[in-house]
Amino acid sequence: MKVRIALYCVLGALPLLIAAMGAGHWPWWLLSGIVLAAAFVPVAFFGPRGALRQVGVVGSALIFITALCTWSEAVIFMPIPDMQKHRFQMLIGSLVMYVIVAAVLAVLAASLKMTHESTTVPEHRGASVAVLMVLLSGCAYALYYLVFGAITYQFFTKGYYPEATKIVEKLGLWFWAIQIGRGVLMTLGILPLLYTLRMRRWQTAIVAGLVVWVAGGLAPLLPPNPYMGATQRFIHVVEIFTQNFSLGVTAALLMRCKEN
């Protein structure tokens, strides 16, 4: 089993070398892919059976969290001319790459026969209650963003983003609408995981938290980039853990019913 997990992580990381073809630093991109694939090992073990369903679970998380949410945050808070000029090309390239990652991970999970049996049957909320829980998760993310983001900005990143305060003031209430929207998007991204993962409620919450953190912060920030130095990336990795891991745990506890 250890060999199959290693193959799943290493082979699943190879599509991220697409980014390295243009950006360089291929060892870092490979490490990023390995870390990203490792976050989905529980999905390969206890997620839905079948490659297409695995694509849906993994792809949903990568599209909503890794591509859309990280891209939107960069567009808002990094008014760098080169990034703003090519922002849609960056989004499309990211979407294509992460769809390929999802497909590869799904095929690997099936071909390596990683599915485990489990007696746990996921019990989740009904549709009407689920809508409310998704909105509550979005509001919870905005709260985590306010608390942990303010602490990080005040003590660690203020010098990196001198225009951040002006940007927030300019957006006004739209800023919080955007953050609640991002929380909702990330919750929707892990909704297939929460509905299909055959693990107990708290185990699912931890897995969901790790997926939201790794997909939305740790993996994308591992490779060097021209916009952030190593120290800045490290600070954001820790900051995003406080926000995204908390969101994943919150969403799982809200969406999954308590076991009898």
C-alpha cells in the first residue's frame, strides 16, 4: 500500500510540470504536486468508487479553490501591471492544468486499486438546510479572514501590501461580499467530498480542512514566483492555514450530520 500511495503522489504530481515549462523551478513544482496529491489520498481510499466520480470530487476542489479563489485574491490585492494584463490567461491556464491533475489522480486511484472498504455511510443535510449551511460557511470564512487576516497584515505583511488598506476602503461593503462569496465557493468546492467521503464526521472535517488549505494555499505557494519572496510565501502559507483549514472543518461539521 505504501508503494501505491507513493506512486499516486509522484505520478499525480507530474501534470504540474506543465507550469514549470514556463516558470522554471521544476523541483518545486514537482514537490507542490506531490503535496497536492497527498491531500487527496483519503479521497482515493474512501471517496466515491469510479474514475468519473473521483474526477468530480477532486476536480471540484481544484477548480473552485486552487484556480478561482486563489486567482481572485491575487487580482484584488496584487495590482501588478503584468498580472492584471494577463489575468484571464493565467486563470484559463490554471483551470486547464488542474483539470488535468484531477483526471490523472482519478485514473491513478482506479488503476492502483486504492479504494478501501468502509462501513461508514455519509449522512448529510437535506437540500434546503444545505443551502443555509453553505451560506453560514461563507460567513464563517469572512470572520476567519477578518481575524487572522488582520493579525497577519498588522504584524507581518503590511510592508508587502502598502495599498491594501486603500483597496479595502475603495471596495467598501463589496469587500465583505467578495470574501463571503469566496468562502461559499470554497465550500461548494468541497461539497462533493463532504457528501461522498466514507469517513466519520470529525475525520471528514480534518480531511476537508487539509484539502482546502493545501489546495488553496500550501501547494500553490511552494514554487517560487516573481511576485512573492520566500518569506512572504511562508507567511501566507501559515495565514491561509488559519483561514482555510478552519473553513474546511466548519463546513464539514455543518454539512455532515452527527453519528448516532
